[in-house]
Amino acid sequence: MVVPRREGAVDLVLLENDLARAVVAPGIGGRVVSLVHRPSGREFLWRNPGLELERCAPGSEYDPNFYGGMDELLPCDIPETIDGIEYPDHGELWTLPLDREIAGERLLMAGRLPLSGLTYARTVRLEANRLVSDYSIGNPNDEARAFLWKLHGALAVRPGDRVVCPASTARVADPQWSRRTSTEPFGWPIADGLDFSLVPPADGATDFLYLSDLSEGRMALHATDGARIECDFDLAVFPCAWYFASHGGLDGAVTAILEPCTTMPISVNEAAGGGVCARLEPGDRIETTVSWSIDAALGGT
């Protein structure tokens, strides 16, 4: 079933079947605020206990308003002027109210980003234990747009859980946010005697990595109790995967964020000048499908 509901001042949409339950906030960029494996009752998403669910004003700083769940970054990550347009922190989408329509067992959301002019459309549905999103991102402008589009799934984790990604190369995105100070590439997941795929105890550290040379479009978290969540995506659209984890280091948060991405490195201007960068010519569009599958042992939490 797909039904509207409400949390405080925020309109939500509940999608539910025998295996999964998802709650989506169309008015907050289509953020998924909950993803539960129904037979076990396990919630897979991390949410900030210190924040209420609410829409932030366009141009707001992201980290102090990091609510968690699954949101998306478009058309940038860091505040940046791209093609003469000044974009805010973490882009436009995360603060954008999307139009929504419930059509049978599907939720349809759409909007146009006011600065970049990019159009965003997404159809969400549940298929057994999978949350599936069909996307269409278009450029109706008269000029090309270079951009970053990144999925941003903040997961609830415990020490010993493992991030699984079929990448062969990793590199620190920002040494200030990583246990490794060198930005030289290394073979994922081992460097400096550390296994970066393994969630450590909450000791106040963070990790921020680019993962590249993926053999397939897949990124997952395998929990110590056998629970799993996996994101499957098209490598032609998301050729790299970023990984940010806070082991208590970001305002006390303990979460692993899986981030399939179109672009590398973090600066779109730098990526457009010689890295991996998404670009849409006038009239062009991207159409792709992303799924998040969940499974957990009965009795898990």
C-alpha cells in the first residue's frame, strides 16, 4: 500500500508490503526517513536524535542540519560556483519541496531546481524487499550543465559491521575527515594496517573515501548479526562510490553513509577539468533505476 501521513508539519508518504516499509518526505527533496524490514522490525537508516524532521531553507548549511535517512545531493556537494552559477552547501535538492502524486502502488515526485534549472523526477515503489526508484534528470536550459549527483544513504551501524563494495582502488577525499592522512591511492579496503571496510568502535574518528574502479554497481552493508542492506546502481551513471563514516566524530553521530556518485573529486569544477564528471547538454536527460534491498534475521533490531 501507498498512503499519505504526517509528522509534525511535514507531509510524508508510507509505502508498505509484507517485507518492507519505507517512509518518504516529498517536501524535503524526497528524503527517505525510514526503511524497515517488517518481519524482523529492523530499521536500517540512521537518524539524528537531536533534530526534528523539517525542511531547511534553501542555502542552509548541511552538517548542522544533518537529519539522516536517505537524501541526495544535486548539483554539487561543497558550495561552489559552476558555469557562473553560485550553488549552496550540498546543492539544491535536499531543501527542495517536490510535487508528489500517489498512483496505485507508486509514489511520483518531481520538481525543478531553481538555480541550475535541472529537472528531477522520481518514481518510488516497493518490490518485495527492495525499495526501487526510477529517475529522470533533464536539462531544459539553453546551456550545458556540469554537475554532481550523489546518493546519500545514512545507515545505522554497529562495531564489526562491514561495508562491501567491489572497488579495487580507494583514496582519501579529505584528510581532515579520515583516519588516514595520505591522499595516495590504495587497494580497497586495506591501508596503514587498517581495514576501512570494517566499522570500528565509536572513538570519535571519521572516514571519507573515494572508491573507484568498481567491477559492478553495488555497495552494501553487512551487519554482524546477518542483516544486510545493498544499493544496486548503473555504473554508466554512477561510476564511483564515496564512503563517509562517522565513528562519533561528526557531532557524535555513529553512521556509515553509502554514496554512489556521478562525479569525482568533490569539486565539480575540478572534476570537469580532468576528473570524472556528469554533464548534460541542452535537452539531454539521464534515466536510470536504483534499488535498495534489505534483509535481516528474525528477532533483529
